[in-house]
Amino acid sequence: MKDYELTVLFHPDLETNLDPALDKVKNLIETNGGKIVKIEPEGKKRLAYRLKGQDFAIYYYYDLQLPAEAPNKLATVMGITDEILRAMLVKTDVRKARYEEYLKSKSADESTEAKEEAKEEAKEETKAKEEA
């Protein structure tokens, strides 16, 4: 199974009752043999241009794992679903994911070093106060 990113723009009128539409997308993914890794609700945003007569949409971002034949089926069904204004399914860029992991590990290392430096400075200050 390959990794994919799915961004779904739901109809803004569903804001009060979005659960059935989310369940529909979840069931669609799972019935096609996919697995949802992560879901991020991005909230209601203004669109750059009108889609199906709407100026706003509710954005949801999914990280998925799908078998080879599933992306075409998902795109077809989501294209004719009334609750969805637009959906975009793209293959995850492995190099980008590795780079993001590298940046996270690097920032974690830097924060650890900064904490150690702060401890050393605190020790030096305490020694200076004791000597004075």
C-alpha cells in the first residue's frame, strides 16, 4: 500500500452536521481497502473562487494508505458526491516526509543542547553567588 494525502472541501451548509459526510468519506476509504493514518480538520475557509456556487468550504486533510486500484475509485465517487465540493488526492512525497523528520530531529537536538547550556549557566551563577 502506498501513502497518499487527501484534501476534501465539504459544503459549508454541513457545518452544523458534518458527521454523516465524514462517515461517508471514512467508509469509502475503508471499503476500498484503505487505512486512515491521520485526520486534520482545517476548519471553514473562504475560497479563492466560487465552487458550485459557494464562497466558503470546510476543509479536511487526511493521510491515507491505499492499494493501487483505490485512488481512481475514490476520485470517481467523491466527484459525484453532493456533500463534497472538491477533493484532491495526491501521492505523498517520500523525500519531503524524510526532510520534515530530519528537521524535527534537528530541532529536538538543538532544544536539548539549549537546555544543557542553560543548566550550565545556572550552575555557574550559583557558584559565583556562593563564592561572593
